[in-house]
Amino acid sequence: MDVKRDILWRVYLSYVLIVIVCITIIGKAFYIQQVQGKYWRSLSDSLHQRIISIPAERGTIYSDDGQMLSTNMPKFDMLIDFRVEPLHENKGKLFREKIDSLCDSLAFLFNDKTALQYKEELTRAYEASEPNYEFKKKIDYHQYLALNRFPLFKLGRYKSGLIAIEKNTRLNPYKNLGYRTIGLDREQNKVGLESSYDTVLSGQKGRQLVRAIAGGVTIPVQDGEYLVAPQSGKDIVTNIDVFIQEVTEKALSNMMISNQAEKGVAIVMEVKTGKIKAMANLGKLDNGNYSEIENYSTQVREPGSTFKLVTLLTALENGATLEKPVNIEGGLWSYGGQPIRDAEPHKTYQTTLLHAFEESSNVGMAKTAIEYFVPNPAIYFKQLSKLRMDSISGLDLNNENKPVIYRPGTSSWTATTLPWMAFGYNISVSPIQTITLYNAVANNGVMMKPYLVNAIKEQGRTIRSIEPKAYPGTIASSNTIKQLRIALEGVCINGTANKLFAGSLYKVAGKTGTSLVADGKVTYADNQFQSSFVGYFPADNPQYTIAVVIINKPNIKNHYGGSVAGPVFKEISDRLYSTYIQNKLELPTIVKVKDTQSFQFSSSKAALKTIGKQLSLKYTDSSTNSDWVQVQGIRETISSINRVVSNGTMPNIMGMKLQDALWICEKNGLEVKVAGKGKVTLQSIAEGQVIIKGQQIQIQLN
């Protein structure tokens, strides 16, 4: 009995304990679900939900005439989730019924694989039930639309498994045209206008609450508290003229290739406004090709002889005249124990300041500086500040280099600093500063701030216009400006650029420059030259200022400004003159005479009636029930006769416009090959021959 009671006691105790545990579990489950449910559900959501940023659509960069220079283009990465249930129902009936027609469509659209290869590839991924099979990357919008109309894929994401991940890529429709000026949009180290106008173009990102589902895919959660819509970036309209930019890049490229140059820049500025109409920057790659790899227009270097304009201007402002006598010593003179040489030796000694400038005499400019400025260098530096040569130009591009100027009292200042500065050494300025100075001379002394962007738009509406800005005052007196223009014209008539512009249809005012390069990597001893030409045209009514600077390879014979940079200037100016300036001249009076030429052409009868009604054209209709007619006449006398067009045999399509000829040929099952433009003058299948469907006919137009 004691044993039985002991066993029963243990059984009852175990039963009670089990009941207590079950009640505890049920109670805890009820408590978690009903009391703590909200807390645990929110914790679950926090593990599967997150806030992501929604990128804003970046604004577009336009040319002056509204052409896109840089814009967004959607690209799509296409994935397939082969785990979706409809693909596997009924032993994969849907997949196997649609795969052949799908693969035929894919092979036709992408033309990179055969339909059989596509079928093998997709079947293999289907049988492995791959969750995120990478099907296609970076397809364009038109391909994306086509895919969504294909068999199987048109059933949608949840039946076909097709997933599209949209990514915006930045597209330059003109590719390398103005590439460094327009810039690069990238996560780090943006350049060009993409950098300087980044806050305008980028817009504001949005925020979206999403929930993670199978396969790492996220879906948005509709919760207004966490949703902020992105704001698209604004568009900017530049001053860049696509035609001028193309002309400028082509001219610069041609010279650099022929002369095997290292670097080059060419800038075109509108005289009255300071608008930059073109900016080309080319650098030589390791493979020998050229590309826009840096913006040389804002980099500073010793300018060479184009800086002599500053010396001449300052001397004229301080009492000198163009007729002032100067001894240029045959092109070789010594000062402070250092030789000063002209670019080429010559036998000229006593001459005028004007002739010394026209012939780009280093000796002449150095002697002028010694006479007028060495006793009081402050005069020279005060003028440099007035000309803004000691500050950046203010061009709306980031990272413009500051000019480097040696000043009295510094460790770099010596007795020879100022005389060498007078002909473009011991000072470093950028091409954009130089062109701004020359443009001021062309603009009667008014210096315009150079700029690239003229408007900011939002959804096609201009919200900000950027107007031309003139700096206060003038760079010099009107008399000095007049003499400077005489001197710059003299360079192109009597001086170092006289051969270049001999016989030109328009006057040019400018200055050549030839200087040795020393930039840390290269020394003067390496014999590497920089060739420059800066000027404006037409000289008597300036419209454009152009600066060309080319750095040649070491020891090349052809390195002078007049023979390297000058021809680039002339090629650009010739094209602009014939396109934009010469066309403004008054056209000769045109005397109207009656047309005595006879004519004939073919047309549909319906088209002829429409034309006759619109133009109130009177003609004699001699045709009967034909749908096609032949129109012929002389002066105002016009008539139409039947043109026989029958099925089965080749009709006469001579004289027809292409649209009508194509309609007739293709209606008869012919494959048409066309050459030329205009009306049909030759058909390879003669009139009356029996037509075989699929037969090819060649049509020659006039």
C-alpha cells in the first residue's frame, strides 16, 4: 500500500505541475499578445522596416539655344525572382508555355544571343529557383518598355518574377563637347558646372519608410509621417553655343594633333556681355589621343608676350606715347647681369614703342618698364590691381587658381623681377584673366565679368536671370584705349601676325605670345614653349574675343604664337565671321523674274486636289478615274493626266516623291533600297515587268 500511495502522490504532483506550467504558458501568451502586443509588433517592424532616402531628379544643363548638354537618363537593372509561385504551379506550365516566345523576343530586342541561348540560360536559373537572377543591366527606357510587353513579363512582377531597379545616370548628349566645362556629376570631386551649380541642380532628397520582404526586396509603407517627396533639381541655361563650341574644339584639336602638343585651351567671349560662348580644354593622353581631362582656362602660368599689353597700357597711362623712341638693341640686351633676348635676333635698333610692341620685342618692353616703373614699382602694381590681374576673374567655375605675383619686399623680388614681368615672366595668370583684359580693350575700356550661366529654370519657368556685369569705371583713359587698339591692330597688319591675317575679309586686333614653360615639372632648360594668341574681331566693331594657349612638346621647331595659336584663332574667327557676322550685312536687292522653266511630277490625285485648294491653284484635270496623275506645266499653265498604277506589274514611278513611290512599291511586296534625296529619277525594275513579292528594287532620287 505504501508503494502504491507513493506512486500516486508523484503522479498527482507531476500532473499539477504540468497544469500549472500550461496555465502559465497560456497566461504569458495572452499577456504578450493582448497587453504587450503593440510593443512587440513595433519592435518587429523596427527590424524589418527602415527609412531610406529617395534621390531627387537632377536638373538639366542646357546650351544657350536650348539644347541639352547634360541630363538625366533612366537606366534599369533587370532581375528575375524565379521563386514566385505562379511560375511553378501545375509543374511549371506557365513558364514552359511562354519561354520560347519570350526568348525569341529577347533575341530580337538585344541581338546579343540566340533565342536558344536565352532559353538555356533562363531555364537553368528557373530550375535552380534563383531569387534575384541578374538578367540585364543598364538597359534604356525604350528597352524597359519593350520588356514589359513581352510574353510572360507582361503578366507583371508577381507572376513573372521580373523586377526592375531604376537608376538615373548622367548623360552628355554631345559626349565630349565642352566636357570639362559642363563637368562631371559624381559622388566625390565633381567638376565644372556640375560642381559650381551642384546645390541648384541636385534638388532635395526625399524620405520613404520601406519594409523588407523576401529576396532582399523592399516595398514602401504608406505612412505619411515618414514620407517626404523629393524635390527635383532646377535646370541651368548656359551661354555655351553648341556651334561655336564645336568649331572651337575642332580648330584646337586639329592644331594640337598636327603639332603633337601637350595641352591646349581656347576660349570665345562675347565682347559686349562677357558671356563665354565656348571653352575647349584638351590634354594629351598616354595613348596619344586628346581629351578634356583638365580645365586649363582657370590654371595660372607665365603668360609670355600677351602680357605686354599690360606694360604698354600702364606706360601709356603714365605719359608714354606710341611714337616714343626706344632702342631695342638688335634683340639682345643685358640688365642686372641677365641677358634679355627677343624671340628672334634682328638688326633693328632705334624704333618706336609701337613698333617694338608690334614685333613683340622683349628688350623694348623691359626698357619701358625700367624707365617708367623701376623707380616706383607701386605705379605698376596699382595698375595691375585696376586691371584685376591680381585677383581671380570670378568665372562661375570652382577652383579657379589665384594669380601669382612677386612684389617688392618679398624674398622673390630682385632687381630683374619687374623688367622680366614686363614681357610676361615672373608673374602667373590664367587664360580667363587674359581674355577678360583683352575683351575690355575691345569693349572701349569697360571690363565685363566672364560668366557661363545666364538663367536658372524650374519646370520651364525662369526663376532667375543672370545679367551681364560690368566692373566699375574703365581700365584706362579713352585715349589710352584708342592707342591700345591701334597697337593691337598693328600686330596683325605690320607685326608678328601680319602673314596670318594678310588678305583677311575682316580686321583683327590681337597679340602673339611665345614663352618658355617652367612649372615645377618642367624647367626653362627643357626648351618647352607655350604658344599664345589673344585678340578680338572685327577690329572696327568687335563682336568676339578669342584666347588660344597651347603648350607644345619640348624642342619642337614650330612653337611660335603666330604659327601655332594664331591659326586656331583664325579658323574660329573665320567660321564665326561667315556664320554670325557677315550674314548681318545688307543683302543685295533681288529682282523678281517670271519662271520660264517647264516642270512635271507625279502625285496622288487626292494630294493634288488638296494642294490646289490650299494654294488656290488653277489646273486642267484631264485624268479619268485614276488614283494617280502626272502633273506637268510651264509658268501658270498646269494640267494633269492619268498615271497608270496597276498591281502585279511594275508601274512607272519616275518623278514621284519618295513617300508615294514607297507606298506603291511596298504595297506590291517589293523591298525598297533608296539613294539620294528628292524625286525618283531611276528605278531598277522597268515599267511593265512582272513583280515578284520580296523582290528588291533600287530607287535613285535626284
